[in-house]
Amino acid sequence: MILNVLKNTVLLFILILISCGSDSQKSEEKNRMTEIKIPQINLPIIVGANQTKRFIPLINGKRVGIVANQTSVIFKNTGLNDQKPKSYTHIVDSLISLNIDLKKVFAPEHGFRGKADAGEVVKDGIDIKTGVPIVSLYGKNKKPSPEQLKDLDIVVFDIQDVGARFYTYISSLHYVMEACAEQGISMIILDRPNPNGHYIDGPLLEKEHSSFVGMHPIPIVHGMTIGEYATMINGEQWLDNGIQCDITIIDIKNYTHNKTYGLPIKPSPNLPNDKAINLYPSLCFFEGTNVSAGRGTEHQFQLFGSPFLEPQSFDFEFTPQPNDGAKYPKHKGEICYGLNLNSSKNLEKINLEWLINSYNGTKDKSKFFNAFFTKLAGTTILQEQIEQGLTETQIKDSWQEGLQNFKITRAKYLIYD
């Protein structure tokens, strides 16, 4: 009896050892499998302009026009997502070196070399470096005329946008598409990332408040690239009489809307760096008020202030002076009290607190807003809400239905995740 018990005990002990060994082996195999995961490769973003093998055959042997500015470049080294390419060649120089029959350059706001003030009339001329004629698309001539297009077979559009409704490059895109559609001319769009493509926010524009700083019923931050936006313009029949433009999009490789993309070249004189570009959708509201957004300083759209704000509440001060991109800055030579936002966290939504606090901190509130504010906001309601004392949360709640409807529409035209 005792012998049988002893045998059973030994047998049970052996079984437990085998079981533990098996579990240990399984655990080791599991750990090994975990360690053998394939690493995620941070592939470089390749913009449309860098994919010459895709678009050069489409324009070779044709009479070409191009919508371009200082951002229209081909990078010599694309870099990783967190690195900015160090060197590049302007696309106009590249096309000429490839013997493309480039007839003319169409220059949007700020001009072909990107040095003109916001709102400054850009004149037609000749590019000194290449001798190519330049046609301004700003001022009275926002839309290419039939005469300006008559010697062209195709138009290339290559402009770096920043993803805000009131940034006028998407308005130029609309007019170029419309003009080309009317003349039966095809377009090639060389797509580039949207540095504010990671969120969607703001009130939708109301049709009665359409202008060159807002032409379409979209929110202030739309979360689309130029290529995606062009597809939406066609799909929503926003061109005159619902006509369609024949477009070919050279899409961006290895890009998603959530990928961080720092711009190697400033897209306009008053957006000098990534911080300014991130803050721009929130601070541009100040362009429609008596508060300066930093034009006339070296930190444009990274600070704000006014002589009419109290230094006790707004402890940063600056004095705007004429400089590149701001020959006649707001409050020139006056001490402005406000906030320096250089160290603020990057935004993933529009910040209204700065605007609301500035309104509340201004003694003569009747002089705070000007007529341009409604054009920027795309609605009269935002000004009314601020004047009524609504909080940022209350104001943003009123945007939600419009934003949800826009997101449904936007989804139909997305090229990237």
C-alpha cells in the first residue's frame, strides 16, 4: 500500500515537472516571437514634384504653364519624416533643364519668389533667372484669362499649402481649375503634405460670406492636401456652372494625415517656421481685429498683442516695425501688450481662448472687430457669440453638426489615411 502511494507520488511529481517544463518552453517561445517583430521603417515622404518619372512623360512635347512659387521645389535628399531636406532645385529650373516647353509661370499671392506682403498687388513680369514670363494671379487678375491660356496644352500646379481656409492658395487653385476647364486644358497637380492635416476644426463658411479668403463651405481647418481638395472642388461642383476640370494628381508617397511634416521652405513671408504654421489657424482671427498677430516682428503668428490690452493681464510686449512681408504693420512703432506663444504646445484644434480673452481685455470693445473678421470667420455668428460672452466650449459646440457633415463629405475625396 505504502509502495503504491510512493509510486503515485513520484509519478505525479514527474508529471508536474514535465508540465512546468512545457509551460516554460512555451513562454520562452512566446518571448522569442515577441523579440522577432519586424521593425517599423520610417519611410521618407516623397512629394509629387520629386516623382519626375510619373509626370514628365505627361508634359513632354506639350506647351506647359505652371502655377508655382518659392515652395515649388524638387528635393535632392528627401530626408526622414522628422528631418527637413537640406537642398533642392526649383521645379522651373528643372523643367527647363529637361527641355520642357515651359511657356509661363502663374504666381499666386506673395509672388513667384514669395516676397510680397499679404494683400500686395503682384505685377506681371519676367523671371530674371530663367527668362520665363510671369503672370500674376493676385489683385484684379485672380483667374487666368483665355488669352493667358491660349498658348498652353497643360497646366501644372505645385504650391505648398498650410491647410487653412483663409490661406489663399486654395482659392487660386479654384480659379485655375475653372479657367482650365473652360478652355479644355488639363491640369497636373503635384501634391504636397498638409502641415495642419491632422485635425479639422472651425465654423463652416456661409455662402453669403464667400471671398478670396474663403470660397467654399468648409471649416477653417479642413484637413486635406491640395490634391484632395482639388478632387473635392470637382466632386462638389464648386466650379462655375458645375463644370469639371480634367486633373491628374501625382500623389505623395509614404504620407498619412497624422504624419508630422515640417516645411523646409516658408510658404509665405509671415509664416517663417513650423510653430507659426501650427498657430496660424488660431491667430489669423486677429487680422480682423485691432490686435496684431506679430506682423512687423521676427515672430509672426507666434505672438499677439495690442496697445489696447492691459499690461497687467498681458505681460509680453513688442513694437511692430516694417520688415520683409510687412511694409506697413498694424500698430507700427507702438508698444503692444500681449502673449508670446513660442513655447506653447502644438495645437490639435483651434484655440479661441486667446481671441476671447483679448476681446474681454479691451476697454473699448466697439473698436475690437473690423469688417474683415466676418470674411475670415466665414460667418457673422462667431463675432456675435464672443460679444454675447459665450465660452470657447459653448462656441465650439455650435460647430459640431457642420463639422460632422463636412467630415462625411471629405471622406469621399481622401487619397491618404
